Amino acid sequence: MTDLTRLTLAAARDGLAKKDFTSGELTGAYVSAIEAASTLNTYITVTADKAREMARASDERIAKGDAGALEGIPLGIKDLFCTKDVLTTAASHILDGFVPPYESSVTQNLWNDGAVMLGKLNNDEFAMGSSNETSFYGPVINPWRRKGSDSKLVPGGSSGGSSSAVAARLCLGATATDTGGSIRQPASFTGTVGIKPTYGRCSRWGVVAFASSLDQAGPITRDVRDAAILLRSMAGYDEKDSTSVDRAVPDYEASLGQSVKGLRVGIPKEYRVEGMPSEIEALWARGIDWLKAAGAEIVEVSLPHTKYALPSYYIIAPAEASSNLARYDGVRYGLRVAGKDITDLYERTRAEGFGAEVRRRVLIGTYVLSAGYYDAYYVKAQQVRALIARDFTQAFEKVDVLLTPTAPSAAFGIGEKTADPLSMYLNDVFTVPVNLAGLPGISIPAGLSGEGLPLGLQLIGRAFDEETLFRAAHAIEQAADFTAEPEAWWRA
Ligand code: GLN
């Protein structure tokens, strides 16, 4: 039998339906691949026994002709999604030993469709980061390396476990979350596809909260079709999340292959940022040419408040985080460090349980929400956010979708940016505005850097118009014909 981990999710789905192989065999192949790839540090918890049990149940349903949309498909789950009876850490020391008594709605949707859980994927602590280096469980390693070099690179963040595992074929697809870029930037760094759907498309219930007005779940996969399949199962209205939206979930896969002729593609001129590497410029220009050749109309547009997106994000996100993280007090969840009284217990637990980046966010967030500064920082940032959203609304009067690079660079080295939080934050310059406006964005691998590393292009769409994103993303995927793969140096 050929190596089952080489299949895409769609091919595996079709192979299972045709009974070419069983979910037990497919799942077994992934469990072995995960065991041989511990160097990459992608999984915090591997649930091999549970996976085999779920695969057995899937095979029975397939035999009975009772298969769901993801029947027997082995997936990795970012460790930010609560999974019933399975350790859930958010990659933080403060959630030591936390085993949720409930399942997140998104993962429940996947299991209802027959998917198999391989385990919980590493990420930046509480999803705060762009490199997966803030995880209490150590950094995730990107399977890609620079040409002629064996130095270790970051897989992007915060969904670096998800992106690395998909790229290294350690799951057929993965769940991820995106607050400021954490699905799209890691996808760009690993040659994978990642879509952050419209805010409200996926339920946030049971997903460990970072910044509630920005957090959205989405998939990371090998290709656009797989992303369409996985998002359809993840998405949907949930009465347990008051911000989830009650709208039917379309069959995203049906959008693939539809022509982009006449599609109006906007090129925001403010995304041509100073100091952008020429190879990113060139990639963007190629993307424009591909869509033009496929019959799309290219229109230059302006998003004048773009330069205020990062500064307002780094007020709003920490503000919401400081409030969300107040619940970790050493009493209700996870780690508890004893103290001489209750205040001392809180302080010791939080000092020991949170890493440096999380503490930085809590400090910033508490500061911008404090009396006297609230109006100057938090309220101002919310006003700017409204202007950023309005920029997009106005642009979408003229165009149907926007095309930009996903990130300003290819993957960088482990430790290269850890000393300078500002340069780390700049990774999200092209992704953050999309979260502030609540819009959908997808990253598609589009080429290789001079050093042989993957680079992604981003498409941004109107609210709840993921279908147009999938259609245009598929056109880019066809034109880019990105077939490069990392060498399997990590295999034990
Ligand atoms: N890198 C950004 C941050 O650190 C975004 C993270 C995310 O999307 N979860 O906040």
C-alpha cells in the first residue's frame, strides 16, 4: 500500500468511501508518523488509543453505510480547544492538569461528522505569539529549512503546531485559531492553506479565550479543497456562543473550480509597506498576474487607516486578554502555588503559571483599561477599529476580494526575534486588520523565497463570503502549482 500520509484529506475521504483502506489503517499510519517526528514538537498530547478507538467506530459506520462528511479522517486539534476528558493546556503552565468536563462546539462538530482525534497540537501560550516560541511546552520546529542550512526555523504562530503538523504530514488537517493572524501566518510559513472565517462563523464556545472580539477558529490543511471540506464541518450556529451567527453553512467545496472571470480584485496600496522584501513584492505581482490571466479585473484600492491597525490591535487584544485571563487564579483551574493567604496564592500562582509574553499582555491590558487611561487608549483604539472596518466596507463597494501578501517575510530562525517583541508583532501587519474588521481571510502557498522557503498570498473577503475566497484561492492554487515539499529530515 502506498504511504497513506501522502493523501490529501479529500483523497483520503474518497479512498475510505471506496474502501481502498480503512480508517484504522489510515489512523495507524498517522500515529506512526507522529511517533517518528517528536523532534518537531508539534503535539503536546498524542491520544493514540482514543484515535484507534474512534477509527474502529468509523470503520463500523462506513461498513454500515452510515458515514459522516469526515468519517474516519484523522485530525490534529490545537490545544486551545477544550476536549472532554483530554488534557487541554493552551500551552500554558497555569493550565497544568486541566481536563475539561466538556467538549468545544467546533471539535464536537468534527466528531459528529465522524472525524478521528490524533491529539492536541502545540501553540503559543494562550495563542499569544507569532513563532510558537512562547509555549510552556517548548518551541515547535518548522519542517522546512533554508536551502543548504540545517538551522531550525519557526513554523509561525500561534497555530504553529497545527501548521507544522500539516506540513510534515502528521495529521490530515488541523484546527487552529486566529486572533491577529495565527492561522494565516503559520500557513504562509509552512506551505499550507489556512482560512480564518468571518467572525461569528465558527462557535467560540469551549475555545480558551484570548481576545473574544477577535478570536475565530478555522482550519489549516494541505490544499484549498481540504480547507473547504474542514471549514464546512467546523462552522455553524451555536446557541452557546452569542456571537455565533445563525446562517446556513454553504457547501464551500462547490465553489472550487468556478471561474474568476470578471471578479474584481482589489490591491490595497497601503500594504506596500516600507522595507518589504523584494521577493514578497514579486510574489504579490505574480499573484496579480495569475488572477488577471484567469479573467479577473484588477483594481487599486485604498485602506487609509491600515497603519493604525497594529497599534490599535496591541491595545484591544491585551485589554481583552487581561480580562479573560483574570479567571486563572489558582483556585478554579490547573496550577496552584500555595501562599500565606488567598492574595498571596493568586499572586504566586499567576507569577509562576504565566510566561513572559502573557505577563506582558496582562500588564499592557490592565494599564489601558485602568481609570484615567481607558479613554485615551482603549476607547481611542475602538474608534480607530471602526475606521479600519469602514475602510474595508468602502473598498468592497468597488471590489469583490482583496489580494495581499500574508506575511512580510518567510519563516525566520528560532530565537531570532524573541528579544524584540516589536519586530515579532510586525509579522501580523497584513493579517491584523482583517481580525479588527471581522472579515474572512485565507492564505495560499504561492511560491518559494530565495532561500527555498514557502511564501503565502492572502485573500480577504466580505463578511460571510468565504465562497468567493475559496473560488479565488483555488484559482491561485491552480496557477501557483505549489508542489515543493520539505525534506523529511526529522524522521526518526
Ligand atoms: N501574533 C499575534 C499576537 O501575538 C496574533 C496571535 C493570534 O492570532 N492568536 O497577538
